[in-house]
Amino acid sequence: MNIKDLKNSDSGNFFLLAGPCVIEGEEMALRIAEHIVKITDKLCIPYVFKGSYRKANRSRLDSFMGIGDEKALKILRKVNETFGVPTVTDIHTAEEAVMAAEYVDVLQIPAFLCRQTDLLVAAAKTGKIVNIKKGQFLSPGAMQFAANKVVEAGNNNVMLTERGTTFGYQDLIVDYRGIPEMQKFGFPVILDVTHSLQQPNQTSGVTGGMPQLIETVAKAGVAVGVDGLFIETHEHPALAKSDGANMLQLDLLEGLLTKLVRIREAIK
């Protein structure tokens, strides 16, 4: 699969990776997927369903990690089979690359792991699209080396994702200059809107966020000309088992995407 093969890819719109932070159950995943598919079909937005099958990088030991790897991965496969949309999930070790590749279309490398050579090479060798999130500690220019590891391992299907840069100990900031800088490498560049609004290292041990700025950050990204957007969304963010503090409420997604499509049309 290639990004150019996505449904609605000839519309000229940005593409969208969206879904819950983590797979909490089958019914929940299917409801969210169905809702987003209807919106993206209406707006002619190429769409990939996102859901982590496991959350390995957690602040506290008692944080929710998942419902079980195989169970969650089978739900991701069911989303694909039910709605005909590709799926993306995170992987954390080289061994997970082969396992997850049996179920999903895009393997995502978490920001904290974006320099892990064995992980990047293992993802590359599956032949799947590899989406590499830029580490909060890296410059945009440094991402060419992460991408090159995948390419040199025999896989040209690479995407790069901006997700904010560390700003002090408890905040992130998006430097929009990094989007065109990474686009120069020849790969699609995505803006992770919701993770860019995280507030890490809170004294509670649970990451905070500023979801009221989701629209602001997304509008700016589209205006700059980003290729894709990454937005985590949930029916009830306050009840979400992971990253609820920075997720978009699902019933707000259509209004946001409608505005973003208009911006995209205006800058063509």
C-alpha cells in the first residue's frame, strides 16, 4: 500500500490519521471508525483509522496499557474489513513489527523511539508504510537520518510526523518551519495535532493537555501546507483510558474538518 492509493487521494485534500488513542474494545472502535468514515467520505478526505493496540510508554505503573495485543490487533483488522479503510498502530520493539504487520497497513514509530535502528529496520522489512514521529528532542533536519534507515533497509514508503518540541519541562511547542523542512526530504509530512498539545511531566504522573487549541494548531498546519493530519478522538475524552486530556471530542470532528478543508482549498 502507498499513501497515493488511499480512497479520495485524488481530491487534493490533506489525508487524515484519526481514531482513539488506544483500542478499548471492539464496539467502541467500530463506532468511532464508522463516524469518521462518514465524515471523510462526505468531505473527500483520504482516511486511515488509528488505534494503539498497546500503550507501552506510560508515566505510572497503574496506567492503562491495553486489552491484550492480539485482541486489539484483531479489532484493527476488523475495522479494515468492515469499512475498507487502512489502519495504523504503534510498535515498540523489533519483534512487534512482524506481529503488527499481519494486522495493519501502517506501522508507527513512537517519538521517543525514532532513533532506534533495530526498530526502524524491522518496520522497514515488513514492507508496510512506516510513519516515524519526530522526537520531541530532535530538530526537523535530524529526521532525514531516521527516514534514511528505513529507505536503506529497502522500504521507500516513509512518512514523517511533527508532534511538538520540548519547551521547558512541562510543555511542547510546534515550530511550523519544520514542516516544509521535512518535506524537502521527499516524504509526506503529518502534523500530530493532539499530541502537540500534551503537557508532559505533570506532578500527578498523568499527562495533561490543551484540547481547546486543537483547532488553532490544525488550522496553522493546513495553512503551512502539511500533507496529513493526525488527530486522536474519543466519544467521551474525559472517560478515555489514555490521553483523554488532549483528545478531540468525536462530535466536534466534522466541524473542524469542514473548516480545514476550506483552508486547504484556499491555499491550492
